[in-house]
Amino acid sequence: MRTDLFASSLKAVPFFEGEVVSGRKLGRKLGFPTANIDVNINWLNNGVYGVSVKLDGSTYLGVMNIGVKPTVDSNLKRTTEIHLMDFKGNIYGEKISCNVIFPIREEKRFNSLEELKQQIKEDIIYAKKHFKHRGLLAADKQIHFVREQVSKSS
Ligand SMILES: Cc1cc2nc3c(=O)[nH]c(=O)nc-3n(C[C@H](O)[C@H](O)[C@H](O)COP(=O)(O)O)c2cc1C
């Protein structure tokens, strides 16, 4: 049922794969640990997105930031990092695949870490609402569209 529901949007779901690498680990201090992904996504603008991530056979929902992290970093190196919602665990070195499901906002420079933290909380609330709206409630194998399915349907 659910698969049918999403069949029409299958072609439009962008997809990438990458390995989880070590970041500066500030995310944990912020209260939102992130998986830094070793990938260069030149087909997306810097910003925050709602994503689904396939990891070790399970699928998780998350929020992804692509950009230069102007609030915390002065070297302006572009990174891709994902906070997986309702997930705890060490996934360094693991391969993930990721569907970019919807945009949330542009990346911004905040005046303090506290403001950034507050914004990320709001991003998560917004993302959860949108996932729910699309029938994506929690970790669920059916919601992940693998590349093979995308190309078959196109
Ligand atoms: C959902 C989300 C939104 C984010 N938005 C911004 C942002 O607008 N501006 C910014 O400077 N950093 C943003 N970040 C990046 C955080 O600064 C970053 O996760 C934190 O510094 C930890 O980085 P580290 O894992 O390299 O230590 C965002 C991160 C997440 C997970």
C-alpha cells in the first residue's frame, strides 16, 4: 500500500551514497550528533533537508545540513552531515545511502551556538511534521527508494 502511495514520486527522489567519517564532534556538545558523510553533492544548494537514510538494512529519518557551517567554522569547507532522529550508536566507517526528501531552509550564520541549537530543534519539529504528512512516521524499510527502483521507473 505504502509503496503504491509513493510510486508516483519515485522518480523525483534524489539519492546518494557515502561513508560516515569523523567530524569535529561538536555536534554531540550541541545535543545533535551528526554523521559526516564523505561525499560531494554538487547538485544540491547549501541548506537543511529532510532525508531518509539506509544503514545496515534499516531505514532512519533524519535532518541533513549541507554547507560550510558559518556559525562554527572559519575554513568554509563544504560538508554534508546528517542527524539521525531517534538513533543512537557509533556508525563511523559505515556506508549509508540517503534519499533527499524535502528542503527545510537555507544554511545561516547564527550569532551563538545557543541560537543554532534552537533552530535545529525547530528544524526537527518541522521535519517530523512533514515526514508524518507524507506517511513516513519512523524507521521503516518501505520508505527507502533504492537507485535500482528509481531507474526502473524512469
Ligand atoms: C539540522 C542541522 C542544521 C544545521 N544548520 C546549520 C546552520 O544553519 N548554520 C551553521 O553554521 N551550521 C549548521 N549546522 C551544522 C552544525 O554547526 C554542526 O552540526 C555542528 O557544528 C557539528 O559539526 P561537527 O560534527 O563537524 O562537529 C546544522 C546541523 C544540522 C544537523
